[in-house]
Amino acid sequence: MDVHGTVAEGFEAVRDALVRNFATLGERGAAVAVYRDGQRVVDLWAGTKDVDGTAPWERGTAQVVRSATKGVAAAVLLLLHQRGQLDLDAPVGHYWPEFKARGKERVLVRHVLNHRAGLPVLDRPLTPEQALDPLRGPEAVAAQAPAWEPGTDHGYHALTYGWLLDELVRRVTGQGTGAWLAAQITGPLGLDLWLGLPDAETGRVGRVGRVEGPEPTGGLRTRPKRSVTEAYEDPASLTRRAFAAITPFPDQNDPAYRKAALPATNAIATADGLARFYATLIGDTAGAARLFTPETVARARAEESAGPDRVLVVGTRFGLGYMLHGSASPFLTPGSFGHPGRGGALGFADPETGIAFGYVTNGFRKTVTADPRAQGLVRAVRGALGL
């Protein structure tokens, strides 16, 4: 496998790990980028641009990153709070009065970010066409009754997270999350990262699809008396219903899907764009001052939810909008915060080591939070740092 790009002295093991992903884990096309203290130390790519094609992956090839989108979108709410425009402890209904219906008066803004809002499912799932309408998702969530008393427990809001967050941003700023992100963060920083793909960038984006590989040995583990597999197969389970809030799920290669802005699932990024985004959250990068104050970093990664997850049926840990390092979602060190994308992508920051990491792929596996390809790359970074 020909690997292209650059790697700084001491980080050569990351290149070796990327080669192993192609040799043993069914990788078709992928890229990884790592920043340390604001400086890029890894920028590598290999394979094909499309999961089912032969054209080579090039510098600047971008892919849908699925739920790694959530960590990008979370930064919008946290920055609005940092700027004094949004109160994390205010009821969602303070900004969005229609949301108060059906027992949701006590849902706080922070409950949206820490997955404690009790709204992971829709009794009436949206069609793909409805889901791409920026009004229909928020309307459906506003009309939904909570599945549990808000604030009392947590469960991964796989798709509804995006509509909750997007409507809050719209009510506070008058813009959708994708437009605000482009105007305030990714545009000024020149990041190859979009929530709502511009027409001018469509040629850079590869086709994604399912790939097979050896079954993972880590990541999601079953709980006693009920397995993860059973939860996904049970039509009545919160697990199955949460991931079916859009039924059927849209074609991720559809230009209409890529052009829409779904803050839970459809950001498109290069590995460098994702890594540099996280690098700029925690520190200065070339030509750009840090986005998060130390206080906001502390909020992002302070544990808000932990323990058995009502949706993922395993123990998960969340801060405000970010997954935290743990057995179901291993990052670099206990202080890391970020977000995986189901079946592949991963972005995170680790303030103590100054590391920011981005991995994107065109091949999605069955994994949910701990893809073995991403984990192999993270282990290589950990080894390079002597951790």
C-alpha cells in the first residue's frame, strides 16, 4: 500500500498503523492527521477516493464523518455560551417556546449536550425528504414526549441531537448551525470541514459505503441480561428506535443529503480539517487563536453523564456535547474529549498532551464508538508520546 503525505520524526508508527489498516482491516481509502501544540505532525492518506472506485485518494479528499459531526456542532453552542449569548442552564423552552409541550418544560440546554433530554426517539419517524427540511426535524422533536424524565438519566440521541441543537442555534442567532459554523469558525480558519456542502466542493468528496473486516475485540461490550445485538434487533427498543428516527436512512452519497445540514450526522471533512478544528479548540494554531477559553475546555470535558446508556446499552461518558475517554470510546488519555462517527471517523483533542486527532474513511464498519482502524492509529500516537 502506497501511503502519501508527511510524518514528523518520532511519529513514524502512525504510518505503519495506517498500512496495517489496509492490510488486515479492510480499509479502502482513508486519511489521518495529528497536531501537537498547534503544529501538524502527521498528514497521511492512502487508498481510493471512493469506497467502490479506483481513483486515488488525494490531498484534500473529504468524506462524510457521520456522528463525528456532533463534536463539531457542540462547539457552536459552547461558543455561544462563551460569548454570553446562551445560558447552558436555561430551559430550552426559554429560547424555543414551542418546545415546552408534553412535559418538556424542565429540559435544559445542557441536557441537549449531555444526552439527558429524554428525547432520543420519534414516535413518528421522518422520511429522508422530511429530515432534510430544516423545519421538520425541530417540529417533530417539539411535539415528542420524553422517553424518561428529562435530566434523570442519559441515552445517546443519535439523530434527534442534531435537530435539538440546530433549532437552539437558529433561535439564538437567526442562522442554522451549518451557516453559523461556516461564518464564524470553518470559513475564517480555512478548514476543509463543512456542515452543508457547498456546490464548489462536491468534486472533492468520495463515495462512502459498507466494508467488512475482522470483528472488533474492543469497543462496545454487552451488558448482563441484554446484548447490544438484541437491542439493535428489537423494534421496540430505544436503541433501534433512536437510529430509526429517520426511516429509511438517507443515501449518504446523495448530493441533496450532502448539501443539507444535519448537525448530528452529515458533516464532511478532510482528516486535516477535523484535526485542525480540534487543535484550534484547545490552543493557537498557525494564523489562528484558540477558540475555547480554558473555562470552556473544562466545561466541554467535565463529566455530565456516565454509566449505562439507555440507547447504546453500554456504559458511556459524556461531557457537554463530547464523548469522554472510556472503555466504550477510548481516546488518548483520560483528559481527551471528542466524538467518533459510527463505523469509522474519529476526532478528538487532548489538552494535556496538546494532541488533536482526525481520521476519516470511505468505508464504514459495524462498529459504533470504537472502530479498530481508528484505535490502531490512536495507539500509535500514544506510543509515539511514550504514554
